[in-house]
Amino acid sequence: MSDDFETIAIDEARALGEGLLSAAGYSKDHARTITDCVVRAQMDECHSHGLYRLISCLELIERGKVDPAATPVVEDRAPAIVRVDARRGVSLSAFEAGLPVIAEKARHCGLAALAINNCFHFSALWPEVERIADQGLVAIAVTVSHAWVAPAGGSRPVFGTNPFAFAWPRPGKHPFVFDFATSAIARGDIELHRRMKTPLPEGTAINADGKPTTDPDKAVDGAMLTFGAHKGSALSTMIELLAGPLIGDLTSAESMAFDDGAKVTPFHGELIIALDPASFMGQAARDNLKRGETLFDAIEGQGARLPSARRYRARARNTRAGVMPVRKNVLDELRLRAA
Ligand code: NDP
Ligand code: PYC
């Protein structure tokens, strides 16, 4: 473990998170769902979306944006569509409210969608698609953020960092999951580079003059880039459309306008889709799911790793130890706020 990190007991992290959020005014439900998500991310050593995000949740209250006691409202829109209005709360309690409904609808109809609206959204998407895959369903999730990312060939921000997550259930194993920003780097990582005063990887950002930069401050004044040039740009456009106009919610540019200089967590919607292998394949579902294992074996058999393998290893290691590494400067700030 590098000198920049120290460990915290998992129970202590939970108490710290719930204590800070409750004291700031979040309802029990919000304090629990937010803490659970950031502790899970930290246990998996996803530093850009772990305990660090508690600070942005506190800033949401300090800057008067979030309704910290909002109760999500579930609306049964159609046989295969459920909508949850987060009512200006954080997305996670809305997800909790919608999860049993999308799972039930997917089993009944073969596939189903959950649209979460009017939410502040700070979290990684893998905790959500993993929860759906744990119920034997295939899952896809997309959301927008703030307009920080320039389209391929352009130089001004239009897109959010727009993550895309997928999960596939694996009998007797953790699901196959990937979850990535469609920008070349997540905004959370840029913020961590700014805090640590370290350079960005090449090819992730441009400055205000449209020239490549590795200076995180200059990147913030300029624009982030998409991953995979025009391919990431097209995927990001798709995500803007699916998690924006399709579900009647804000695009990243509109979320940025709503923020109005407060510089807090984006406010918008999220689209989650669940597919039921049993409905597609009937009796053959189990055997067909196993054919996915042939694909995974072919990947791992040549020394490549599956996405999420690093996370699952970190989770197992930290669960055994009962403690997890956190950046010192993040923990210092959280403890100072709690004192
Ligand atoms: P990463 O680039 O860190 O990882 C992307 C995915 O690729 C992960 O599933 C990762 O698995 C996998 N992976 C990484 N390296 C390899 C490799 N060598 N071989 C195979 N698989 C690999 O993700 P990002 O930085 O793009 O995104 C980080 C998080 O930020 C995501 O969880 C995303 O949801 C979140 N985010 C949230 C936003 C929001 O608006 N709420 C906006 C943007 C991002 P592993 O984890 O095991 O390394
Ligand atoms: O890391 O890009 C990001 C991000 C945006 C909103 C939440 N995370």
C-alpha cells in the first residue's frame, strides 16, 4: 500500500458515512443507501466513487440543491416499464425502490426498463447492474452527467462522462460486469489528480485553446475527451438520448445549466434495462448461460483478464481483512468534518 493511503475498518467507515450524512440532514434511507454504495465501492478499491463521494453528498446539502429527505415515488408506467421519481433526492434510494419492480417485470415480460428521474447522481453503476445479475438477470445501465466532454472532432464540452454498465449472471460465480465512463477518464479521477497535484494520462483532455493537456486544472478549464475517438463519441451521444429525452430527463448540458455554477453532483435521470434469460431461452437457459463460460475461458485462457476481476479480488482481500485502503487526504477531510 502506498504512503498516500491508510486503512479504515469497514464498520468504522459505515459508521462514519451514516453519521456524517445523518448529521448533515439526510434521511435514514438516504444515509443508509449512500453509505452502503460508497463503502462497497471503497471495498472494491474504486477510489473515484468510494468514500470520497461522501464529500460531494455533503456539498449537495451545503449548496442547497438536494432534498435530503426526498421519498422516491414509484410509478407503474407499462407492463415492462417502471419509473421512479427521485424527487430531487440522490438516485440510490430511487434505485432501491425500483429494483424489485424491474426484476418482477423482467421475469413476467422477458425484459423490462427502470427509468429513474429527477435525481442527483454521483455513483458508479456496477453496484446496480451487479444487484440485478445476482437475481439471474442480464442488466444494462446508462446515465449522463455534466457537460464536460468534447465530441470527437470538436473542442467544446457537450457530453457528460456518461457511464455504460453491463452485467451477465454466471452460475456459482460473481457476474461478468463492466462499467466505464465513455470519456477517456472519469471526472472523479480528474478531481483526485487535482487534489494530489499529479498529471493526467496523455490523451484524456484538452485545454481552453483546444490543445492536448495533462494538467488537471487546465483540463477543467478546457474539455475532457471521449475514449475511442468517434466510437466513444457515438456511444456517449446514445447515452445522452437514452438517459435524457427518452425518459423525459435532462441531458448533460441541461444538467450543467441546472447546476448554475454550484459545481455539485449532476442532476438528471438514469435508464436501467433487465433481460430474463429464462424468458428468452426457456429450458435451455441454464445450458446457454454456461456457453458464456466458454467465452470467458477463451479470454482468460490467453492471460487476459475479465473486467471486474480486479474489483472482485480487492473485495475478497478487504472482506477477509475487515479493513480497506482509503486515500489519506480523503479520510482526513471526512474525519475533520465528523469531529
Ligand atoms: P475504469 O477505466 O477504471 O474501468 C472500466 C472497466 O474496465 C471496469 O469494469 C474495469 O474492471 C475494466 N478494466 C480495467 N482495466 C481492465 C483490463 N486491463 N482488462 C479488462 N478489464 C479492465 O472505469 P472508468 O474510470 O471509466 O469509470 C469508473 C467509474 O466511474 C465507473 O464505475 C462509472 O460508473 C463511474 N462513473 C459514474 C458517472 C456518473 O455519472 N454517475 C460518470 C462517469 C463514471 P475493474 O474495475 O475490475 O478494474
Ligand atoms: O466520475 O465522471 C465521473 C462522475 C460524474 C458523476 C459522478 N461521477
